[in-house]
Amino acid sequence: MRFSRAVGLAAAFGLATGALPAVPAAAAVTPVCTLTIGAAYPPYQGYYLLHVGCTVGNVVSFSVHGSDVWDDDWLFTQRDGYEIIVDGGRLNEDPGAGDEIYAKATVRLPDGSTLNVGTNKVHGRWG
Ligand SMILES: [Ca+2]
Ligand SMILES: [Ca+2]
């Protein structure tokens, strides 16, 4: 009696495990990308270094946006690379108010495909 119940449970567990949907391969490598904004080193006074790094793959380009309630602003695009130095005025997407900056990165994955990934928002006060 005990034995057959154990076998039955094992069979049920085995069936349940086998019935789980396969996880798509792409989901396992979806990168998380982070935007950081720091002061650029001298002699770039008043300039800022934007860096986009991802947990998987390489950032080949990224666009930078200002977050707003209704419509986000496109600010500029780095077409070749994961970093750019810009004048603080270019991050001033809300004159007189705090600025909320994020990026949309194009990431080349290890398998050679590319993916567009949004980043975190960086809050600051530029301009
Ligand atoms: Ca804004
Ligand atoms: Ca501002």
C-alpha cells in the first residue's frame, strides 16, 4: 500500500514536471541594461559621461531620451559604442525642473542577433 502510493506520487510528479512548458532559449539570455551618468573628467568641465552596460551581450549603439508624463523626448543617439560624453545642457530635458534620462540600447547577443533593450531612469538636474 505504502509502496504503491509512493510510486503513484513519483509518477504524478514526473508527469507534472514533463508537462511544464519549455523555456524559450531567448528568455534565458535577455539582458538587463543599466544607464549610468557621471561627471566627465577634466578638462571636460560641465560635461557628463553616459555609459550603458548590459548583463549579456555588447551595446553597439544607444539613443538617449527624457521621460515625460505625455510624450518622452528623444535627446540624441550614440551610433557607435556604449559611452558618450555630452554637455550637461543636452541632458536638460525639463528646463527648470528635474530631468529623467533613460536609454534604449541596441545589444548584440552572443549568438550574433541584436535586441533593443530599455534601461533604468537616471534622475538629475541638468542645465
Ligand atoms: Ca521629464
Ligand atoms: Ca532640467
